[in-house]
Amino acid sequence: MASTEIIPGIQVVRGKFADEFGFIASYLIVDENEVLVIDPGTAGDPGDRLEKAIKDLGLEPKNDLVGILCTHGHPDHAAGAGRLKKSVGAPIMIHKDDAELLRTPADFLNKRLVMDRAERFSMKFDKGPLRVNYRGIDADELISHGQKISVGETVLRVIHTGGHSAGHCAFFDVTRKALFSGDEVNNFPNDPRKFYVDKTGSIIAKLTALEALSKLGADHLFPAHDSPHIFADARLQFEAVRDGVIHLQDTVLTLLSARGDADLEQLVFDIKQSRSVPITLSYDALLTTTLHVTLISLSEAGLVRNLGNGVWTTVE
């Protein structure tokens, strides 16, 4: 079967296992012979199975699919949007601050990650879920915080979080108390403390979003890279993720204090050697970028300062 019902009205289409990224999930909300896709996945998986999943539910994609809704514009979440729209004609919806990634996919490598030329060249041949192997497309609708999106009688509330990326949004189904969190809460399976943000993201926005999302009273948490969490387990995720973000900040401050000053390359090396925080293993650029954003957030808080030439130090 192409999809599996998690709770009444919500189906998951799970892609193949993608190493540390786990199973990338696309969600279908089905209500009154209408269906909405949340995060169409990569250009190949599970995006290539969404039409079949909809047909298996007794629905006709070209008539009954009311929208393709993206939590954000990263390739493992939004790359399948263009293919699905071309086939069935449904509108693509995404926040304006990530719409550029749909329009110009190469911006993910060129503008969203801290990478050197060799790393960028290597990523072009990557076979993982972050590969950029799809054509650009314009969004049909730019969503905004507080907006309501309907499918049948189900209403989703858009919550712009902006932590994982500038345009990241979560979607809350008030009736089912179900939160579709994209990458803002759980980035990777099995360890909620492991996360990354792109260059447009914000650690401050992430912590603010986690606090706000935790107060929604969600009974069901549906991330894109992990198994669904329910009731008490869902609530524990927010605390664990928040602790992970704060621990990374504290670790950066500790390393800078011990060295006196350091650049990004040195901090990446120190964190890898100390194994003091859970880190992404698939791409070095994800850790480098996350540390870059963390330093900016600590600078805004007055805890570190840039000495120039990419060298940072703590503020006494």
C-alpha cells in the first residue's frame, strides 16, 4: 500500500530509508473527497508515489488534490512539488522567504549553506536526499503566519517559525490536535537533539518557535524525518530539542573561552573531536552552517564578537 493511515483523515507516504535522515515522510490530509499534500518530498522519493497513494484512497489527483503545501524549500521536502504540479495541476504553497528555493533550486547550495567550491561541486553529484536535481518552479500561493488552509472541513493554521530556514512553517490541525512540524522540531530520527539550520535560519527564532509550538497542546506531532509522536512523547520532543539547541550554544561558548578565539574551521574540528554534541554526519556543510548561524545568534545576544577574517571570541 502506498500510504498508511496514522489517525483518521491523515495518511503518511514514507520514502525509502535515507541513512541518517531516516524515512522521509509526505503527509496526506483527506477530508470530504479532497486531499492536501504536506511536503511532497524529493523529486524521486517519496514524491514519485504520491499520485498512486491518492488514487489508492479512491480519489482522483487531478480533481481532488487541492494543494501541495511545503513546510520549507529544502530539496528533501519541496523538490517533488514541481513534478506533482506538472502532472496534476494542483497549486504549490510555500512561505515567501523560501519561495526562492523553488524558483532557483541551485540557491540551496549557493546561498543557504556555508561551503567552499569543492564541497559545492561534490554536492552536485550527491545521491542523498539533499541533491538538487530538479527544475525550478514558481509557487502559486505565498502563505503567511496565521493563515488558514482548508481541505474539506479540516482547517490548518499556518505558523511561521523561521528557525530551520527563513521561510519554515509548521501547520496545526486544531480539531485533531495534530502538528505538522517539518524540520523545526525533529530534524533527524532517534535523536531530537541533533539538528541543523541553513544560513537564513535563526537559533533565536528556533527557540522562540519551540516555545510557542509546545504551548499548542498538540497530541500528535508529525515530523518529516521521524516517526510520529503522540501525547506525552510529543511534548517531550519540544523539551529535548530545546535542550539540544541550548547545549550547542553552551558548547560553542565553552570552546571559544578555552581557546581565546577561533574560526569556523577550528570550531568544527573541536566539536567533532570532543563529540560533545550530536552532529550531522552526512554533510560537513550542515554542521559548519549551523555553527555559523549559532555564532551570529550569540553575537546578537552580546556573548561573542567577530574579530574580523572569520575569527570569533567571547565577550568578557
